[in-house]
Amino acid sequence: MFPKNRKNIVPFFLAFIILASFGLGIWLGRTQVVCEVCQPQKVDFSLFWSAWQVIQDKFVNKDKLNNQEMIYGAISGMIKSLKDPYTIFLEPTYAKRFSEDVKGSFEGVGMEIGIRKEQLQIVSPLEGSPAQKAGLRAGDKILKVNGTSTADMTVDEAVNLIRGPKGTEVTLTIGRKDWDEPRDIKIVRAIIDVPSLKWELKEGDIAYIKLYQFSENASNDFRKAAIEILGSGAKKIILDLRNNPGGYLEVAQDIAGWFLENGQVVTIEDFGGKQKQEIFRAQGSANLLPYKLVVLINEGSASGSEILAGALRDNRGIKLIGEASFGKGSVQEMEKLKDGSSLKVTIAKWLTPSGESITDKGLAPDIKVEITEKDYQDGKDPQLEKAIEIVNNLE
């Protein structure tokens, strides 16, 4: 039965529609939250909010609910699903420490670590560091830190457990392929201040350059060394990139300019089709180009080391001697978030001048030479011995 005053029908009907729409909107908001910016494919977040509400309503220990930690955990879980060990979420306290590695000194044990085949391992102990003095080596697996398992642990979570004030102690449970079982190794933390390089003459006319890292000072240090080498009477060069974990791309590019013709490709930054590739070219004097050259690599050679070694191999056919490199061929960009946390995300991959991806597989040596446990104990270096032999026989 309709109201007698038919003029009230429209307002009454509109009011009903508005109330119904409002109620429906609330229901839809709780059941289907769609991300409009996630184009071209819309993403439904209703499952996340449903799970969130169940936890809020039913979790038994209400005093343990920390909404901020739950958000951080959700972000970390989302990133872990990418299965990229270099894309990570850093909570505010962790984000502050991130830039220390390639900027002068810091306190800790002095080693570069990474994840390979889902296992935390040592990329390289840094020169003169407590880690090196304790006998740790590239390729060692870090199974525990102070008794805490590293399974499913990110690199930055491990770094924050291993680092600490100088004079304090950390215990690492280490696995090594030559050991029957893991061993606990105690290391006293110290101030880490790593040199960039050293060089010396071997056999009268071989300039042996040991490049430890591509740090802020490495370009200037290499320029000084190159000037000394040019006046030394050396005719051959062995460039040792073993246990060099990398550093700044610009430094690797600058050093490449001493060995390559101006304009030759050093590396290619590939963005997976999202934007045009960026090509980095040699820019320098090429004063070391006439020298006979070989390069030493091992599983501790990563990132900038792999870029430089790949550039010398692809452009000049330089022989790589030793063992396969680590395979850190990706580019990360740091995005600061509003609460002081940060997101380090892989945005591109490094390719060698020939277009080969370094990621995960690394560079294979042209001449494979391994160092055995007995070689370490006897203080022998068969890789360097082979490099001397090869460079002496180059035409």
C-alpha cells in the first residue's frame, strides 16, 4: 500500500536507496578491497583484511598483538615470496646501518655475506679483518649466529646479528665442504678499515695487483698504483680480484678505463624490458692496455669484480683463472618509506658486454684451478702460480 501523498514517494525511495547503498558499501569495503593503482591487474586485498580481523578477534594473547610489527611482518612476507635475496625490507633501526659497508670504517667481524641456493654463506672475508684472521673463507656456509639458526634469515637480519661493538664476541657455526661436520668459530669484533689495493713486482716484470674492494678510495689508489707500474719496468699484469665483494659501479668503470679503449662497453644495465637498457662505457687513458694481462677470480669475486672481469674477457679476450665467481649480478635501489624504514628492491641486472647475465651463475674461469685444504695449510697458492705461468707465456 503506497502513501496517500504521492509526492513523498520519490524522497522516500531515494532515502531507501542511499541507506541501502551505504550499507552495501560498508559490506563491500570489508569483503573486497581492490588496489586501483595495481594496474593493469587489479588486486583484491580482502583476504589480507579478513585474516587481519580474525587475528584481532580470536588470537588468545591479546597483549602480544603489535599492529606495527604485524605490518612489518606482512611486508617482509610479501618480499620473501619474490625469492630474491637482494630485495629486502629494512625496519627503521636496520635502515640506518645500511650505508656503512662501502663508506670507511665500521665495527664488526669484516666480511661480505650473501645468500646462494637459499643458504647464507660468506662471499668474502675482508683483508686484515677478524673474520680473515679467524680462518673464514669465501664459500663457507653460516649455519648459526650465536646459536640462532640462519634458515630463512635475510642477509640484513644476519648482518645485524653478526655486527656489534668492538671487543665483543660472536660465535658463528660454519660449514665447509672439506669438513665432516660444522664447527663453532668465535670471533672478537673490531673496527674494520679495509685497504682498497696493494701491488708488487713479481719475477722482475710482472705487476701483481691485489684489488680488495671497489671502495670510495679505490679509484685514486688505483691511479697512484698505475702511475707507479708505468714507471716500474713491468711488462705484464696479474689483476687479482679474488675475494673482492664489489662496491661502487663507478669505481669499477673507472678502473676498467685503464685497461680498455675509450668507449668500449664495461657493462649493460638491463631493466627486464621496463625501460631502455643503459650502457656503461670505459672512460679513461687506457694506459695499461698494452700490457699482457690475466685475471684471477674465485667464488668470493662478486658484483663489481664480476663486472670488471667480464668486461676484460669480452672486450680483450683476457683469460680468467681460478674458480667460478659468486654471481651477484643485480642492481638494487633504496626507497625510503615514511616511518624511517626502507625497501631495497632489485630494479635491474648487470650484463657483460656480450649480453651474458652474471646473476646466480657467475663467471666461469677459462682455466680452472682449485685451492685445496692442504694448499691452505701449506701456504701455497696454485691459482697465482698458474697465473704467473700463463702471463709469462702470452704472445
